[in-house]
Amino acid sequence: MATFPSGGTAQKYRFIKHHQASLPVRQLCARLQVSRSGYYDWLKRQPSQRRQQDDVLLLDIHRIHAASKSRYGSPKVHRALRQEGIRVGVKRVARLMREAGLKARVECVYRRMHKRRAELKVLPNYRLEESKPTGPNQQWSSDVTYIRLGRRHVFLAVIVDLWSLESLRKQVDYYIRYFYNRVRLHSSLDYVSPIQYEKAA
């Protein structure tokens, strides 16, 4: 036999919601001395179970999106959730990210310079204040330019060790090829890393 609550109105409404499957709402409201219209108004104001699940899911989406430094869109966030054992549809993830204003950060690759050279700000050369390097990997220098490939532009970056004046492209290429590309998620592999793909094969 259920014990009827004697607390506030909200507590009574929660009791009715919990027992309305086994007892008529009219009878419960009469016993607890609350109006049915008031109960139904309260019920409409309560978040649905789906909404509550969305709120919990959104916390995980925010966490994964922040961990990716805002680089992940809904497909990669969806894949990361699945890897954590959270079963959810990609459309639901996309909807929640859209409602929360979460987007994948797209970095601008090329920006046309319209200013005249005389208007460009000249920055000081801080390296002139540094002593000369006495060994490798103490000071690096880098420069970036743009190369047009068809309708798009790509970066060309050169990194030089100021002690040997040799390019570090081999070291950078090794890092990207054998470390970074091995752990990042690839869309061509259904948003898993090459390491995860090989383990699952």
C-alpha cells in the first residue's frame, strides 16, 4: 500500500506521476487535495525522458568537442561516443551540436592581402637579441607561404635548424607520418585511427 505524501505540492505531483499507471489521476488528485489541471500544467513543464537523456548526452558531446580543440564535427564526435560505448545516432548528435552551437573549427587557409605594402606592420626581429646556437635543436626558424593548387591554396612551411642550417623536413615528416597520422581519426576508415583499425582487423 502506497503511503501518501504530506509535503509540498511538487512532491504530491511527483507521487501522482509515479502511481498514475496503477491508480486514476482523478482519485490521486482528490486524495492529495490538488487540482488535476494544476498537475497537468506541472507535467507539461517537466522535461521529457528524451530531453533528460539529451542533456546528459550533451555533456559528453561538449567534453569530446573540447578535447578535440573544436576540430571535431558531428561524424567524429559520433564515432568517439561509440568508442566509449555510448550508442546514439549520428543525426541525434548533429542535432544536439547544432542546438548547442557547436561546430567544427575550420581554419582559414588563405586570405588575400588588399593592403598596400606601406600599410603593413613591420614586426621586430626578436632573434637578434638571442645568442647564437651552440648545438642542434636549440633554435629553429620557420617561414610559411601559400601555393595555389587549382582552386585552392595550401601551406608550404619550411623549418630550419639555425645551428646546422639544415631543413628539419625529415623529422617533421617522420612525426606526422609515423605518429600523428597513426593516432588521429580518419574519415576514410570510418572515423577510427589507423592503430584502432589494425587492432580491429
